Amino acid sequence: MGMLEGKVALVTGASKPTGIGAAIALRLAREGANLVIADRGRDLEDFPGYVRIGTTDEMESLAAEIEKLGVKALAHPVDVTSTDSIAELAGAIDRKFGTLDILCNNAGASPGPQAIEAMEEKAWMSTIDINLHGTFRVTRAMIPVFKQKKPGGSIINTSSRAGKVPRAFVGAYCVAKAGVIMLTKVLAIELAKLGIRVNCICPGQIDTDLGRWGWKLQAFADGSTLDEEMDNLTKGIPAGRIGTPDEVADLVAFLASDQASYITGQAINITGGQLMEL
């Protein structure tokens, strides 16, 4: 029996097979949780050249893979910038499961990276809207679904090392992820009376398509190659390597479980030692 047996979990930004969200969904399912996989299901057409996000077919394929593990799965499209879309998702969860025990706000993006001086306002606003406002919107909509069962539950927000350590050319992303950390702390206080714990994770260098996209941009700026950029990154990580989505998923599974029953309001680094501050 897994440590999440019979619980219902929602993971946003979870359709891309190589992403952190898909790894989280699979990990929670292996622990016995029923899964709701929610993602936009199409590319961000407004920002050409941006790394591809997961497709609807990939989302449904992940749901089928999860059901092979002996749990239930629901694949449902969601746009975290749309209150109506999120309300439709909440209704679908209520109809299929009638409750929610775990929420993983993992949807995120960094469209239009640029120096602040050159950044288009549209790109800035979109980055904040997806990463910070999206986390707010989804959480607000799901709290009533949590309330339909006995007190308790766990919310895990995906922030980033970038929410604690500034990086050039992705200022909007850094600001949004810093906001996610503070939102997590506020929610931890407000939802404690309901027995809902709220934490966030701050991944560092994780080998995903989004990570490699960012490293390619940095390599271009430095006049180097992707391999050279990854080698340089690794030199600054005490663990001596770049992390994997599965390692992030292990942390999320722990935070979602009763083993973390006395942990709330925390922003936990998972960076191989690259970031050691609180």
C-alpha cells in the first residue's frame, strides 16, 4: 500500500513526458493517489520560439499510463490564466471524485525572456500571470473542493531557485517565482485552520526541455555550446550533477504525505547544494 492510497491529487502543467509535472503525477500515482492531470494542451502561439509545452494527446497518454498503475486518472485541459477554465476543471474534479486531497501548482512558463530594458510589457505580464496569478487562481478555486471532505490536505507550489537568486534576462520569471514563495507562506497561515499544509519547492538545475531551452539561451549569450554550458553549471553544483524530474517528484510525494504532517509554509530547495540558504 502506498503512502497516498485513495487520495485525489491535481497536478497542473503535467502533460509533457519529459517535464517535472508528468514525473510528479506518476510518482503520486505509484503511491496510490488518483490523479487529475491538467495542462493547457497546446503551444503558446503568442510567443514564437518558446519551448513547446505538452499536447492534449500527451496528457491523455499520461492518464492512460497512470491508470495502468491501478488508480483512476482524469485528463482535463486548463488555462491557468482563465478563471472560467479553472472553474470548469474544479467542476470536473467534483463530478468525478467529489473531493481533493493534494494540489500541485506546477504550471509555469517564461515567455519572451529579455533584459528588463528591452522586455515587452506583454511578455512581462504573461510571465507573471501564468506563474504567480495562475497559482493564486487555481488554489482559490480548489479550496472549496478540499473543504468537501474532512479537514486536511496538502498544497505544493512549484517555485524555483530563481525565486531566491536573481538571474539576468528572466527578471519576470524571478519576480513571479519569488511571489509564489510569499503566496505559499500566506496560504499556510490562512489554511492551517482547515488542516491544509502549504509548501513550495524551489528546484535548481533540473534536466527538462525547459531547462535545456534556458541553458541554450545562456550558451548563445556566452558564445558557447549547450554541452559547455551544462558542464559549467555542473561545476557550481556541490552534488556534481544536474538533477532529474524524478528527484523533484520524490520531494513532492513526501510533502504530500502524512510523513510531512508538521511541515508547512516552507520553500524547500532541491538544488544539489547549489543553493543552501533558506
